Amino acid sequence: MQKKSKGIFSKIYIALCFAFFYLPIVVTIVFSFNSSKSLSNFTGFSLRWYASLLQNGEVVKAVYVSVTIAVLATIISTVLGTITAIGLSKTRKILRDAMLSLNDIPILNPDIVTAISLMLLFSSLGMEKGYMTMLLAHIGFCTPFVITSVYPKVRGLDPSLADAAMDLGATPFQALTKVILPILRPGIFAGILLSFTMSFDDFVISYFVSGNGVKNISIVVYNMTKRINSTINALSTLVILVIILVLVAFRILPRVHRKRHPEEAGKDKSRKNRNLGIGMAALAGLLVLGTWAAVHTSGASRELRVYNAGEYMDLDLLKEFEQKYNCTVIYETFESNETMYTKLLAGDQYDILVPSDYMIERLIKEDYLQPLDWDLISNKDAINPDVLGKDYDPDNTYSVPYFWGNVGILYDKRVVSQEDAAQGWDLLMNPKYAGRLYMYDSERDSMMVALKALGYSMNTSDPQQLQEAYDWLIKQRDTMKPIYAGDDVIDNMISGNKAIAVVYSGDATYIMSENPNLGYIMPDQGTNLWYDAMVMTKSCRNTELAEEFMDFFLEKDNALRNTQFVGYSSPVESVYEQMQNEDYEGISAYVPRVGYEKDEIFHYQDAETKKLFAQLWTKVKAQ
Amino acid sequence: MKEYRKLSIPYLVWTVIFIVIPLILIVLYAFTVGGNPVRTLNFTLSNFAKVNEPTYIRVFIKSLELGVLTTAICLFAGYPLAYIISRFPDEQQDILILVVTIPTWINMLLRTYAWMNLLSDNGIINGLLAKLGLGSLHMMYTDFAVIIGMVCNFMPFMIIPIHTSLQKMDPSLIEAAMDLGASPLQTFRKIILRLSMPGVINGIVMVFLMGISSFVIPKLLGGGQYVLIGNLIESQFITVGDWNFGSAISTILAVIILIAMRLMKKMDLKEADGE
């Protein structure tokens, strides 16, 4: 083969490209050794994230799920895709074209569409969501990539080759494995790489088709975005290390061996066969382990399925609860109330949910919840009366408060003067700070800001008032050029990238404890007061255990550790007071304003209003 | 080779269950309103009518632009790399392609956070610039940041298929062309590019599809004002809970893409059969 054109320019070009690909990876690796939580400011070398990684059972399990699913899905879809590609080249044109077009559908559909449709499919087939459904879904979206990679190679294949082999006495199977497959090798290799990559990095589809506590790395990472920390960087560094080791072992060692013992070169074939055998054995092993994991997660006698927001609980408490009450907690997390609702809608079963006020109101209305037996909740008197008896559940028939807070403005004290900060929501319109603020990228919260700034109720559905709020947001967009951010605002404000941000009080508490230059105000025009609470679903059978769980989180020590971990305001009065004087002394965001008449709680919106809000917000952002 | 015809039957069955049925479900949602579409069957075109609104059309156009731009950059930067790699000895090629792929095994969100830390106003690059006594650059929340993030993420999906089609190309073809007096440019256009066309088309299709429906990267690096089809659909399905409208948007998206791919494949066939 001609091997020229490997001149200096080629080498420089390769180096540049690789530098570009590996730049973010290098950053990831470097910050896995950071001594602080920051992802942009290196404060010193430490191995603490590796230690916390090893202690984090959730992450270890997720690695296992990700790797086995990726390997199994890759093997199965490569075999399936390759034989299909070969078969297709021999089928009638009409069928072939139809299949090839259909094959593109999973690739071209946005992930969320595939995810929802598969979720509906599994639900309507009555399949329990977990490891198996995730694997099936992954095979589903990987196989098209294999077919796409292999098919062009099959098309370029000379059909007489196989015929010749068979004329010479080969069976069709022999002709396939000895003649055809070797020619298709580059295509198959590409297919393997693509499927492994797609499977390993998938979040959306995995999230919606899995359940029963089965999580892959992506699911863990995506639900960590609120408190992104270097544990995952440490994990990625280990993944890279393992990949490199495996590559060295498989690629380079045999070559060294061959160089030293050239006489063995002829035995390459037997080695290949042996490798194949090892591969098959590994596959069988994985399958066994996989099914074991699937069975193991749903085997315990007493179990409790808890569905909470991501990074919203000190997981050590879960372990202690399991020990104390001799049960298994299957813990899953969601990114938003709406995501949780979507999964409930598809028939996913949980015992305890931790939604927000307006969602609890909706769940009560739609008959998803069952009343609690407050007699079993021995710590009920410890609850701060300020957080009980709110509109969403006036007698707390269904809900036990979990955390609470409000929404306010976080500002850099070095940039924003006290007077300006006192303007409340109008600060967000102050041209002095144009281009230096974050708004929260959520239709409900942004409309709340505008409506409150204008002096209206945030629960209004009056078209005139909504129009005015919309105009306010448009004007703000044009004059202030804000960035509409999600949870990434947390890391950005800690790094001090902008001067002003609209945030939830609990996040503000955490940000302020990491960046002392910030202040928090609760606007005089009124704001959103919110409550997250534990509720028990209709499908919960072991209600006593569920109530013990709620009680456990109201116990003083546990509540203290939970609020220390999460940073949100505790509903347990004594803990709440203790934190104000200790950990969060001087951090105003930990102490939400109560009894202020202009503050409101969100109510559940009907479908039409919700659609209108979403439409207005898209217009604000996209124009 | 007729013996192998039956090999595609298992996947045919699979396709029906995992692709056709869900597809029918989505189309059904797109053409109905209210509740469970299978039970109520309230047919309507109103979901499609709703898309005909300047904001949404702008969202479509912006997504298409971003998809095309990302694909173009990946193609023009990725082709040379795939070509250079294909000139290496066989064993090294596999390793180089793996080296291209490995970064994509690190969680995408994490890589995007890494880019945020590199590009932000107080980020790593600006920190280095400040140490060198240079002024700071504003890179975050710009088209530049979004394109960087997308290209970094999707380029391997361009390189792999192009490399696959270049890999087993017979080098004697190139020699023959050169011997017959073709200039390097002619050789490239008439031989190399022609023969690698299936890979190029595969790469374009994959990167374009991922680019047009991506939303996490644009949202984090470009800010929430980067409303693309991907997040429009996501918010309809999750936040708003309007699966009908969400399905209608994705149906339109699917139709646009299918037409585009038909055209691409026609080109491919012409290339393969022509002249």
C-alpha cells in the first residue's frame, strides 16, 4: 500500500484536531484532582473526589449498568444490523427501500420523541421498566447506526464472491463468515464504535424507558446538574484510564509478543478464534450478571420506591433508614416536577414522591395520592407551623413538608449598590447592569417576575395582565440582554461570571456559602413562596413504611444532616433555627420571608394557560 | 447469495414493533387533540396550523442553519483528518480512529461543562490571557461557543464513516490516475472523493440529524435564547404536556429530513451509477 502524504502538515493537522477533541477531556481530568468544588478555579491537588466516588454506591452501580448495557447493546445490534444489511441487499427493491427509510427514523427523531414513544410502548405492553427495557431500547437505537455503516459496504460487495465460495463447496454459513464478513470488517468496526458511543452517552431515552432504580452514568450526571461536583470528573478520569489500559492490553501487547516470537505469526488464526471464544465467554458472563442485577434490584421483601428531585437528599440517610427498618429503598431522581409527572402518567409506580406545591395540588385533583395517617408520624410537632396548612393541601391530609423557600435576586455586592438592590424586580430593568444578568429559563418563574414587577398576582390568567407581563419581558430582553439559564446558573454565579441572577433561595444559600461576595434580596413587590413535600401515592401498599420514612426525615438529627447537605431551608423548626445561627449564619437566603402579604404560592395551571405561558415564553426567547 | 435473503427477517419484525408502532402513535398524536388519541380519535389539523407562526418558523430556520453550519464545518475539518488517518498502516488506523472516538465516551454534559469553564468570562482561557497580560475575550453565550461545542461533539460521527469508506480504497487506482496524467486535484475529485461518497453521505446525514435535534449543548453554551426544534419539542412533551403539538412538530421535522435524505441518496445513486 502506498503510505505517503504523511508529511509534516498532516502531522500538525492531526495534532491540532486531537488537541481540540481532548481539550475538554483534559479540563475534566485536571479538575477531578481539584481540592474545592469549583469546576473553573483550581485551588489545589486532592484526591477527595476519588474517595467520595468509591463511597458513592449509586455511581458504582451506574457504571456497571452503563458498561454492561453498552457492551450488550453493541454486540446484539452489531450482529442484528450486519445480518440485516446482508439480507437487505438481496431482498426486493421495494421492501429494501422501505426498510432503509424506516431504519432512519430512530436516527432522525429527536431523542425525546423516541423516548416518549418507547415509554408508551413498554407501558402498553405491560413490561416492567428496568434493565431489560433499557437494553431493548438501546438495541433499538443502536442497530440503525450499524445498518447505516455496514450497508454501503454490502452494496459494494461483489455478489459472485459468495457464489464462488459456495461453488467450491462452502456452506452458506462458511461463505458468510470466511468470505463476506472479512470484507465488511471496516463497516462493522465503524458500526461497533458508533453503537457503543451512542449507548454509553445516552440520557433521554434511558431515563424514560428505565425504572425500578436502574440508572446509567448519564442519568446520574443529569440529575446532578444542580450541584455538579468533581465526583463525576473523577469517574470520567477512571473511565479514560480503563479504556487506555484495555487498549494497551489488546492492541499493543500481542504485537510486541509477535515481534519477539515471529515464528508464531502463523498461529494468528487460532489466536483470533481464541479471542472470539473469550469474547463469547465474557458476553455470557455479562448476561448472567445483567440478569442478576435486574433480579437483585427487585428482590427484597420490604421495599420502598422513592422518587425525589436530583441532589435533593443526603444519601447516607437512606442507608441508615434501610438498616433501621430492615428494608430496601429504590431511589430515583427527576429533573423537574413535570418530568416526574410524565413518568407517573406512563404508569410508573412509586410509593413516595417529593413534588412541589402546585404539582401536589394537581396530583390531589387527579387522584394520584392517598391520605396519610398522621398518628404514625411521631415528629409532627417538630414541624415549623409556618410551613403547614398551605393552599395546595390546606389540612396537610396528603403531604409532609420536606424543604421550602422563595425566589429572589442574587447580586454581586461589589458591583450592585445597596440602593439599586433595593429596587427589587426593577433591578432587572436597570440599564446600568445590561448584559450582566441571568434570568431563570422557565416560563412560570419568568412570568412570575414580570407579573410581580407590575404589581399583579402571579396566578393570574387575565389576558390583559399576561400581555403586559409579556411586554415587560420583551422590553427587558431588548434593553438588558439577559442570559436565560437553567441550573448552570449555580456554577456560573459561584465563578462570578455575571453580577445578577434570579434564583431559588436554597440554591442561593449554597451559592453564597461558596462565593461570599454575593447578597440575596427578596423583592418588596412580592415573590414566589414554594414548598416541596413528601406525598404517598395511591399505589403504595406498605403505607406504614412510607410514613416511617417521612417521620425519619423529620427527626432532628436527620433533618439537620439533610439541610446541611442540600442547603435548602428545613421545615423542622429547631433545625431551622440552629442552622441560622451556625452553618448559614448571615446568609439571608436561608431564611425565607414569611407572612408577607404580597408573596404567593403557585397554583396548578389548567392546560390552556400552560400552553399560553409556554408560547409567550418561546416568543420572548426566540425572537 | 439468495441464501441470505431471510437474514433480514428478524429485524423486519423488530422494526415493526419498535419503530413502526411508535411511529404510528406519534403521527396519531400529531393529527388529534385531547386525551388518549387511540380512544378518542378527534382528528384535526390544528396542531399543524399552530406551527405556522413567525416564532416557530424562526425556530425551524435557526435549527436548520445551525445544523447545516455544524455539518459543513465537521465535513471540511473531518474529511482531511479521515483521509490522513487512512494513509497510516492498518493497525495504527484502528487505534487512531479509537483515539478520535474516546472523547465521546465521556459524558456529553460533562464535556459541555468543561467547555463552559474554558470559555466563560472568568474561565480558564480568559485566566490564561490575563496572566499573559492580554485583554479578555467574550466567548460564552455566542454563536462561536455553540459551534465549538457542537463540532467537538459531532465531528467523530463524520470522521468514522468517511474513514470507513476511504480505508479499503485500492491505492493503485490513485496511482493509475496519476500515471494517466491527472492532476492531484483531478485525482481527488474524480477518484478519491467519488469512491468515498457513501461515507461522506453517511457522515453528513448523521451529523446533520444530531445537529438539528440537539438542544443541551446550545442551551448551555448559547443560553436559553437558543431555542431550537429540539427544545421546542422537549418542552411540549415535558413542561407543557402538549404531546399533540410536540408530535406535530416532530412529524414536520421528520418529513423535512426524509425529503432532504431522499435528495442526498439520489445524488449518491447518481454518483455511483453515473458516467
